[in-house]
Amino acid sequence: FNPFCGDRATLQLLLDEKGDVRDVSAVAEGCSIIQAATSMLSGLLQGKSLDEGGELGEKFRVAMKNGAETDETGLGDLLALQVVRQYPVRIKCALLPLTALEEGIKAYRSKSR
């Protein structure tokens, strides 16, 4: 949740017995940037491990900071959101679903111990 603008992203992951993402439910409320980023991220998470999901977040943060010319990162459609780099105030909109994912993974791992 971003209290400054009211954007909200909710991700629910169904994990298989190995801990890989079997299904994703994603809901975003707010601007079109957060809605697009949440949708794109949910598509990328299918079949990934939680570690791979976390790596997506790290790679996207780097791409949003430095730019990425090709999809060697595995970010797929998320790379289209690099245009948001021109509007620094809006970068948080694109990163919010990734923050939600990272917080969820952290909470899941702390409960699993």
C-alpha cells in the first residue's frame, strides 16, 4: 500500500509441494501503472520458485534505475514499464507489486521456520 497516492497491490500465491508458484491471484487498485505492473508480474511468477520471484524483483529494480536494453533479464513485458523512469515520482507505482511480493516472501519464510 502506498499511503501517498492510495495505490494498493495484493498478490496471493498458491505454492506446490516444492514451493514453486502454481497459481497467482493479483489485484491492483490505483493508477494504470500499478495495474499493469501487477498484471505483468503475476504472469511472470507462474512456475517460478520463491527465490526466482525474489530475483525478478531485484532485476526489475536495477532495470528501473539503470535501464535494460534487452530481455536477458527475464523480465518480459515488465521492461515496457521502463518508460516510467522519465517520471521519477511514478517509479514507486511500478515497483509496488514487487515490494508486495518481497514482503510476502519474507513473511512466508519467517512463518515456515
